[in-house]
Amino acid sequence: MQIPVLNLPRAVPAERERQPQDTIPQTRPERERMKLQARAYVEAYRPVPPLSFEELRRHADTFMGLHGYDPKYRDYAAVLISSETWRDQLASVPYERRLLLLPKCLRVEDKCPAPFDDFGLLCKNCGLCSIQELQGEAERLGYAVLCAEGSAIVMAIIQTGKIDAIIGVSCLSVLEKAFPYMESAAIPGIAIPLLQDDCKDTTIDLEWVWDVIHLTSDDKTYRLDLDALRTEAEGWFEPAALDRILGIPTTQTERIAREWLAKSGKRWRPFLAACAYRALVDDDAAAAAIPDGLKKLAVAVECFHKASLVHDDIEDGDALRYGERTLHEEYGVPVALNVGDLLLGEGYRLIAESGASPEVLGEMIRVAAAGHRTLCLGQGAELCWARDPKPLSSIDVLDIFRKKTAPAFEVALRLGALFAGAGEDVADVLVSYSEALGIAYQIRDDLDDLAEGTNAPDDLKAMRPSLPLALAHERTKGDNRALIEAAWRRDGVDPDRIRALMTELGVQERCRGLLDSYKEAAVRSLAELENSSLKGLLRRVVSKIFSIEIKGWCSEFQARNVAGSAVGAQNVG
């Protein structure tokens, strides 16, 4: 089989390779959780900027008490809260009136060819560090960019009157020193702390910086509640809602298919269809209820997905799905095959009944059929491998991911976009975005298999092609290599022994690095989008799919501690 060469994104350095600041949470999930909690805190208590240093400290103390964080994170919490208070105001400042301030310590000091002048580092675009890409993207948007740091520079820039907002990247100590100048000038500012504070070869959460520099009030979806939209999409799969969308089932086959369609699932694909539509419709339409035609398309996408799961479970011999018996285990292979085929037919029927124009309908059918075809080619590659199992390279495995997982995301996004009237310029970006997103999604599934404890079929236990298995084969030698090759040949090797060897080889860390790289690639693919709303929403979707969700913490806290919350609110404001 001829495998196309994939353009792999640049790998993100593993955080374990460097010592983080002791005053900053050490893992990305911890930092993401704290950042989302800070956003929820600001939305709940509404502190009004500019906050004095004393006010900010009091807010930080209240925040720390709410969540029980280690006191050493107090300054980090204060930075997060301060940035969130300015978020909306910074979003309203035009890009050309903003300054991005980067620290010179992001460079690879021993190899950096860039000289300095009175204003800081003059980047030579050598590609060794993240300065080039951040500076290039910010300048493309219209930012002024300086690679320097220090309170004197901040004050001098503010005094020119040409800058109305600042995004500053630096260590916590420098951010603290610059705070009084920002406060006195009452200039909107978002601060992003470095992950190390040793002033040499430091790193930054690139996804966070990329998100902040693209903030704009031109994005109509900026305040769209993605949790509410996802909850709404999940509601379309309640039995009564499915009856309204698909019609009342009249046969046993329809009832089995309907029951399978309503079973557990993350519903990311219907959610993506709704997101694309919401981002692209005009303001009046966005404020209205989602039309029935879009709901039909969202359910159609899930019909295609659930059909593929029925067929995959039969082909792979899996007995469990969602923690329950698979359809073929419960009803037999013939019935399950037929139900899967029915779901495919239902998907195409729903597209035809969506109410789109004939021209758009034709393109929707083409997109869905192409996605279906690509998915079958990916599954076919895996099935053909199973007839003569042997080690696959990581490139081979990633190509299977590209074909098996990415098409469903692409179909969902493009159907939603087509229903909203999007053109080919949007389609090209959605193809690249979906590919990176789909591969990242499958890498995460492989990492979940390593951790065990999920309800999904375990590719490692079944010894199916997986990225960890491919990386282990590429990294090991001698007797261990023979063990991995035996696993690839499905020779009955103990999965726990393979897991232990993968841990020894650092496979999980490499997988996490590739996961971050493909997430980053998904975000970068949006650079060419002209529509700010679609760009902003799809950026947030990446974080929604891969990050920890914070739901309702404030109301839950207040329900348990009404009196205490009232006192806390008085103390901070």
C-alpha cells in the first residue's frame, strides 16, 4: 500500500524536560483548569478594571479560598484574574493599536543569531524558537511587536499614546514589576507567564498566546456559550426529539436503529455542525433558534458516525461499546449490518430533507459521500493489515487516523458551513483544520487506551494499529523490539507488559507532544480565514474538545456556602 507523506507539525517540547516555575501549576491540564476557573470567577463577581494591587490580591485570595489552591499559586491567580478583567476591552481594541511584548529569553540563547538594538532583539527568523512565529503572526494582524522586557520599556510605550492595549509575555516577577505602570495608565493588558523563570531558553504555552493575540470583538461568537450549544445538540438525540426530526419509527428495524442512535456518545460531530452554522450566519439569524434543517444535518452526521461504529465493531470483533454490549452481540451480525446500512440511508435522507437549495444539496451529498469513501479506505487499510499483521510506522498509523477519524469532523463542519452559505474559501480551511483535529482526537484516544478505564474498545488490548505501538517499535531494540514485533503480529503478548515497556520508552510523552502539535496545527490552519467569527469559534472548539470543562462551579459553591459567599463578595468589592 502506498502511504502518502504527511507534513507533521513541529513537535512541542515535553514539559518534563525543563523545570517549571514553582509558582505556576506544572501541567497543562492544571493550568487550563485554573485559567477557566479564573474566567468563571470574573464572570461571577464582575471586578471592574483597573484593579489596584491590593484589590487584585484580595480577589486572588478569595479565588484561592474557593478552590483550595496552594498559596504559592497566589501571584499566578492574580495574573489570571487581572487578565480576565481586561479581556473584553482588549478584544475591542483594533489590532493595529495593540502591542505584543515578548521576552528575549524565549530564544535559544546559545544558537540565536539575532542582534540587539535599543528596542530589544532583532529576530533573524531562523526558526529555532517560537519568537519568529509569534512575531510574524502578530505583525500580519497589524500589531506592533517588541522582543524586550522591563517596566521602563512598558512605560515608554504607554507614553507614546500610540498603543491602546498590551499583551505581555514574561516571567511572574517581571509581570509584577510592570503591573503598577499598567494600572496607572488604565491600559487594557493581558499577561501570559512563562513556564520557567531561569531567564534562558524558556518556553511558553503557545496555544494560549495564539488565542489571546487573535481576540477581537469582530467575532460575533465571542460570547457564545459553547456549553449551552453542546447541551442543545445533545438534546436533539432524546427519543422525542429524534421522532420529530426522523419521524415516528414503524418497524422493529427502525426502533433498533433509533435506540442505537440515542445511545451514549460525545456528540462532537453534531456540535461541530452547529458551531460552523452559528459562526457563519448573520447577527439576526444567530440570535434566533437553530433551524430544523440544521438539526437534520447534525443528526445526519451522527447517523453516519453511529453506522460506522456498528460496522467497525463487527469487523474488529468488539463485544462492548459505551460499556454495553455492541449491537451485533445483542442482535446478531445480520441485524447489526442491516441497521448500520439503514443509518447510512437515514443520513442521506436527512440531508435531502434539510431544505437547502438544489446547488447546496448537491455539494452536501458530494461532501458526505467523499467523507464516507475516505473513512472506508482508512478502515480498509486496517482490515487488510489484520490479514497479515506486521509493524507499521508512525507515519502509516497517522495516515490511518487521517482517513478514519478526520472525515467525520470535516463532513460535520462543511455541512454546517454549507447550510449557512459558506463558499470554497471556507471549505479549503475546514479540510486542513479537520485533518489536524481528527488526528489529534485519535491520538488522545490512544493515550486513553494506555491509561485504561474507558468504555471504548481498547486498541492496545486488541493489538490493533496504534500510535503508541508504532512509536514503541521505532524506539526499542534487542529483546524488547522482538516483544513489540510480537505484539504487532498479535501473538498473544500481555498488554500490561507492553504498557510497562511503553512507559519505560517514554512513548506517552512523545504521544502527548504529537497531540499538542496537531492541536497547534488545527489552530494554525485557521490563519487564512477571513471570517473572524468562524476563526474565533473554531479556535475555542479545539480547547473545548481537548481541555477540562468548568461547569457551574460558582453556583454550586454558593448553594453550599450562601453566607460565606456573601461575605467573600463583600470583601472583594
